[in-house]
Amino acid sequence: MKGKSAYSNAEILALKKLIEQRQFASRLEQKKIRNEMRKIGFWGKDDWGIYNCQLSDFESLLTSGKIKIIP
């Protein structure tokens, strides 16, 4: 695993915001946003097999318990 599987509430909110921004971004902006997500520790494709991560994909990881929220 390249990233991590436990995030703080602030990191979860930041990731959700970045995922939403990425949906409407240009190709170049998407790359920058993915880099920001990786700085937080989220590697969608490498860790979770998710291509073109949508908010529903991320929510699914949360509800399934694959990603945990830590205090």
C-alpha cells in the first residue's frame, strides 16, 4: 500500500473536496489535484483499484470500513 487507510476528519473533508474539484477540472488541473490527494495519503488507483475516483467511490470505501476515520 502506497498510501494509508486511516484519516482524520479534516483529511476526509479535504479529500472529499478535492474529489469534487477533480470532476470538473482540466487534465492538467486533475494531475495537480491528484498530487494533493497523494500528499494526504490517498492513492486511489494503486491502493484501491479505483480509476477516475468519484465521491461515491470514496464514500463506499468509508462505509465498507476499508478507510477508517481516526480522531
